[in-house]
Amino acid sequence: MKPITCLCVIVFALAFASPGFAAEVSWCPDSIKVDQKAASPSPEWKVSYSSQTSQLEMVTFFSGPPEEQASLVYDKKSKTKGGWVGTWNLPKDSSGYWIQCSYAGTRAELSRRLPDSVSLCRVTYDEGLHSVAGLPAIRKIECR
């Protein structure tokens, strides 16, 4: 193996092995495109659709799949400059943990199982910005 190739393989392996790598994953997309269907309440009403995407509004963590409705409350809330951080400790659990991303202006939600290696998630909220529903804006999601 050439020295340059070997160095690249080592750097790549270290990047994946480092504890901060999971923090770089986009846990929830910032926005999603949703196709909705609406029925006109009567003939004089015309249905139209906005071309705007739905912005991330809320993050929920679950013990087990979201349909089991075992949502988790953060274990710790810390004040930060201009906002706060919610921290969820996720000890080993045979049901696994899931993240669910909810979006403004739609009932569509995205959810997926977190890798078994994830033991902690933090969500940073901005108290100065709020969603249409009045929820604080999400600045960052970090799981490791």
C-alpha cells in the first residue's frame, strides 16, 4: 500500500471512530416538501397550494417506535445565551430509541430508529425565534 493511500485510510477510519462524528449527522432535515390534498367545502371555493416547504418545528425522542407513544422528557434543561438545551440520557434499552421530526403546517412527521451506540441527545433551542405554533426554534440536534 502506498504511504499516501495508507494515510487516507487512517484519517478516514479515525473520523468515523471519533466520538464527535455522530454530532455531524443531520438528525432531522431542516424542511420537507409535502404534497397535501384538500377538498373544497363548496363549489364557490377554489383550493390552491403554496410552494413553500414545511420547516422543522419539533423533535421528540421515544423509547421504542413512535406508534407505541412512549415519548421521553428531557433529563436536563440548561440555559444558554439566547436559548436553552434539552438533554436526553439514553441508557441501553432492548426496545431501542427513536427520533421523530415534526414540521410546521403539516401532520407529516419523519421518524427513524437511533443507532444503538447513541446514549445521549441534546437539542439546542433559540428563545428569540418561534414557530407558528409558538414553539422555540431548533438551532441544533446532537446525538452521540
